Amino acid sequence: MGIAPARQPLSAVIITRNCKDLLGPCLDSLAFADEILVVDSGSDDGTVELARARGARVVHADWRGFGPQKQFAVEQARHDWVLCIDSDERVTPRLAAGIAAELAAPRCLAYRFARSNRFMGRYLRHGEGYPDWSLRLFHRAHARWSDDPVHEQVLTTGPVGRLPGDLLHDTADTLDSYLAKQNRYTTLAAERLAAAGKRPTPARLVLSPLVRFVKFYFLRLGFLDGLPGLVHIVIGCFNSFVKYAKVLDLPRRR
């Protein structure tokens, strides 16, 4: 399946649970990888069967949070170079070619590339939605996923390169399901801040969303994405407010 026989072998790694409707295009976009590994946490909608039918190796693992689950998946891969993407993402041909070319003579041990997020039927090209630089390609001996249950990130101490081409985030979320997901994420983020002993001031509660709006809507040209861009940024600002409000509310709830 490899594009260039001289390049470093690559494992593409995906974590899944009940994502059959999204997984097909994701797997198709990874045909250039030497291995496709799917770590599933209990799908019952045909996700596992689809993955196996498309040639992926499937491993079951109970859910342990986004960061730990992705790190577990990385450790199960057959190759040291891993590309981690989500089931609702697709690698564009330009990005696939860039990855293959770079692995022929790697200059770094970790790489990031732009991610384009589809929101309300439109791929965002500005604001928070783009370029949304994502570190997803790395040598697992020199980088790893954080232990964060949400908003996980790849940790590495070496220089990080950049690759051309986009990763398309083609979520099928409705606005209702997107808001429900953001509510869960802000709760997890608030609990993480509280566990670290961080307590926001009232000024931060108010100013953080305002600064965020100015940054992404005006300075990062989010207004060019029309109504979807405006809604996306306003929700992000509201999430910032809600996250800090939940931190302040946690002692009362407990």
C-alpha cells in the first residue's frame, strides 16, 4: 500500500466507537499507509465489521479517556511512525503525498499540518476553524499523547515540522449534538482546572470570551466565513465563559 518503497513504514491509527457512517471515507483516505489500526471501545453499529472489511486491523480496548485511549492505540501499532486521526477526519491527497515524501527522509520526529473544520455545512477557512494546526504525525519513541481525558495533545521535546495539505474534519454533528458535546467538554475542562488548583477571577470570567472574540473574529478574519464562522466563534467564546463558571461552581456542587 506504500507510495514510496524507500520511506519509513507508517501506521495510521484511529480510535472508534459507533462511527460506521463516518469511518468509510476516513479509511479510504489512508490507503497510502502500511498499516491501518482501529482501536474500538465497544461499537455495536457495524463499525468493527466495516473496518475489517476495508483491511484494517482491529483491537478492542475499554474506554479510558481520549488521551490515554489514543496513547494505547499508538502502543499497539506495528510501526514506530504513526499518524493519528479521528474517524470523522480525512487525509487529502496533497497531505498524503506530503507525508509520504517526508518519511522518505524525515527532518523532524514530529509534524503538524492544517485542519479544516466543517461547521454548519461549510469548511471554515479562518478564525478558530482554520488552519487549526494539529500535531498528528510522529515517531512514537520521541512523542506521546497526554493523559488528558479531553483536549488531549501530543507531547514532544524536539522540533516540530509542518507539512503541506489539509486534514478535513468532516463531522456529521447537528448544531444540537455539537452544543451537547461542548457542554461535556467544558465540564471535563473545568474539572481538570479545579484539580490543578486553578480558580479564575471574575475578570477572567468576563474578559476571556471578549478577548477570544476579538482575536478570532477580527484579527483571524473569522467574519469571512459568514454565518457559520460567526456561530462557531460565538460558541467558542461562550464555552470559555462556561468553563470558568463551572470551575467556580464546582465547590458548591460538591
